Amino acid sequence: MDYTPAGGHPAALSFTAAVAISGGQLVALTGPDEVSPGTVATAAAYVGVAGSDAAVGERVTILCGSGVIHETAKTAAAIAPGAEVTPGAGGVVLAGAAPAVGMAIRDAAAGAANPVRWLAYR
């Protein structure tokens, strides 16, 4: 699946997928020139959002940068505007954990099927 940010002008950086990655997942640096779907544990190494699907060992474009507006999958909990967000398990957005990588800018109702729109800090 291809992913395009909702707004802003992201930088497009290329990394190798350490594991299978889906477009729209938040990713973190997990090795030399390698990324994997982000988690709370890897949030400090957050790079950006995958621009497409990639199998293990394939190159994947990561869309990143401060001020980019993303609309991505989240955990099942509702997220309110102004809530700080971080990568959760499987590269989805989670509210309330540190370190924050962005801030929600719209309501996201409860239910994993409801995406969240958020502004990237980096």
C-alpha cells in the first residue's frame, strides 16, 4: 500500500527494511541503515512514516520531517486534539507515552479503524 502524508513537505529518505513494513507505519532506526515498525521502546529512534510496503531486505522510502501532517492508524483508544503521540506496537500511533514524536490535531474516535491526524515534531 502506498502512503501519502495529509500535508506539509516531507523529506524522502531511503532505508532497508529489517522486517516487513507496510505503507503508513511509523518506523524507527533499528540497525545500520535499517528500519522496522516503531514501538514505544524504539520511539527515541523514530525516523518517519513508511511511504510504501517493503519486504525484508528491500529499500523503503520513509517520509519524515517537522511540520509534516500524517494521517495514520492508531491503537483502539480515542485520541483528542493536542494529545502527544508516539509509535505504538506494530507502527501505529499511541497517545500519552514518551517520547512524543508529534501531536494529534483532530479528534480520533475510539476503534482501531479510525485513523488519527497528527503533526510531526521531527
